[in-house]
Amino acid sequence: MERNVLKDILLIQNKTTEEQFISRTLMKKIDEYRKTPFVMIITGIRRCGKSTLMNCLKTKDCYYVNFDDERFINFSVHDFQMLYELLIEFFGEKDIFLFDEIQNIKGWERFVRRLHDEKKKIYVTGSNASMLSRELGTHLTGRSISLQLYPFSFREFLEMKKYVLSPLDALTSIEKSKIKNHFNKYFEEGGFPEYLKTKKSEYLKNVYENIIYRDIITRYKLTKEKPIKETVYFVAGNIGKEISFNTVKKLTGLTSATTIKEYFEYLENSYLVFLLSRYDPSLKKQAYYNKKAYFIDAAMARIIGFRPSEDDGRLLENIVFLDLKRKNHEVYFHKQKKECDFLIKSGRNIICAIQVSCYLKKNKEREIAGLLEAIETYRLKEGLILTLDEEGEIITNNKKITIKPVWKWMLENE
């Protein structure tokens, strides 16, 4: 890469900014590791706020380089030494490096390993979980901590709206109504920061197209775009429903269910789609059961896939799933004679069972029956039903079932 071009990029990117940023919950976790020697790896879907998070970490003691810039097209691993020298030349010697979307540069992990060996503190972001983990496993085993960033949580959404949240145990009825109003908007608009500012559906379509073409089709050298797009469309219209690779294979016209399995791996690696496994103590059985699929964002799912208006319950379920992921829980679903939406596992044990229902009164008997089966199967003392607005407590079969609005549960558990 030409030295003058690289110089111009670094001078522009390292300018200080007075911009105010939304505080991300993940910052608390990052702060825990600030004074450790670990390389901090922050992954997540495109446009979920990773670059903004990096800007929050910027201080006068840091270097910052964003590799998601078309001018880095000719940058190779051999140019890292020149980059290092230019950073020192223009900004003096520093010990903290912030590298945004570094996975765009093949061989990046060797340079990061060298910096780590020189006792530098390094923060790295990327949009592909598999690529980063593979490269980390080769050169940075035991030297890195990986964290995931997702689109805004409800608390972050409220902060973006400049809503000052009172203590949850002291909310007035008026304050509850205001929070519910904000949650209804969050339910519709999702959590992509830039979309929340513009409300332009073209923006989310563009983010989706970038992921499909740049992170999947180009990266994995797919020769056809139609099957992968049909797979995503199917998921967006069938959130929270059981799916089989054979069903999607027939839908796309492909001849191999193994190819569909690979497609889902690509989609998960890019954080667009997530698969949820049915719980079974036998990992072998678990692998062969049908999965459930969830989407990265409710608004994007609405825009990409066909959704009947009465299907809000599935989207509410999607919001709960994402919040469980955001909190780094190990999650499954339960299915025997009946079903329960989510199980949380800790160590070897299932510690929590959660059922999600928009309007519990409509399906009360079914929802409670599925939750009770899960409670009894995993010897739990109680269960949780999350709803759009209902709240209360039920004692049945000597088991306590707490009913709580999703918005309240999300705010309590951050």
C-alpha cells in the first residue's frame, strides 16, 4: 500500500471527536478487562455499533485504525510494519491499539500477536465469528477474550430516546405507561442504531444486502445468490418455529441438506440468523432434532420476510431470545409431549424455564401446561411467563409461575 495514502487515512481516523455516544451495556464487561493483558475481541453483525463502541474507548493514549475503508483494498500483512511506524511518527508512542474490522486483512493475527508479545493492549472488532475464532485459535490461543455486541437492548433504546428511567420498584402508573409506549416502538423498530435515527427501510435492506454479498456470498465463494436469499426469507417468515434442513433444501431447490446446514453456519457466523437446539442430555440426539430459528432484529425480519400481523407473538419471542443471547446465556428449547420456549442451562443443569406469550389469556392453558412440563422435567421450583403487558403469579401443582411483561424483565436483568 502507498505510504502517503496510509498516512492520510491515519490522520483522518485519529482526529478527536466531541460526539456524544449511547452508553452500551457491554462497556461494563470491557472495563473488567481493561487492565488485563488479554487481546479484546468484539464481534457482532454489521452496523450494530462496534465502531461507535471503539470511539467510546478512544483516548489520547490510543491508536485507532478502521480497516472497513475501501482505501485499504491494497493493504496486506506486509504493510503492518509501515502502519506501526506511521502511527508512532504522527502520534508518538502509545500502548493501546484499537483495530476496527481487522478481519478484512489476511494474516492480521500475526501482527496482533507481535503487539501482544510487546505488552501492548489491543482491542479488535469484526463481523464474522468463525473467521475471527479460527485465526485466534491459530495464533492467540489463551491470549484473548471474545465478547459479542448486538443491536440495542431495550435499556439502550431508552437511553437513545433520552428517557430517564426511574427505579423499577418505584414506577408510577404514568411512568409505566410511558415505558410501555417506548417498548411498543422498540417492538416495531428494533435496535439498529442508525435505523432508529432515520426510520428508512432502505437502510436495513442495505445492511442486509451487504451481509449477504460481502460477508457470505463473496467470503464463502458461493456461485448462486438465490438459495441463500431464499433461506433467509424462509427464516424471517418462520421465526420461533421448528425447521428442518430438508424442508429448506426443498424450498431452495438444492440437492443437499448438508449445503443448507453450511448456509446456516454462514448466517450464524455473520450474526444474521441464530439456530436454537432442542434440549436433550444426549448431544447425539440433540444434533439430529429439528432446530428453531431466530433473527438478529425484529424490524429487519419484518422488512425481509412476509409476516402476518397476528404473528406478533413470534417476534416477541425473538426479542426475548436476543436478550438471552445478549446476556450470554446457554439457551435451548424444550419439547416432549408439550413445548416450552426457552431453557437456560448453567453447568450441567437446567436452571430456568421461560414461556413467551403476547396475550396469555388467549392460550393460558397451553402455555402453562408446556411450562409445567419443563418445570417438572428439570426439577425446577418455579417458572416464568413473559407477556406483552400482563403481570401476576400463579400457583399450580405446588409450583410458582411468575407472569411478567417483557419490558420489565429486560430492564430488571441488565
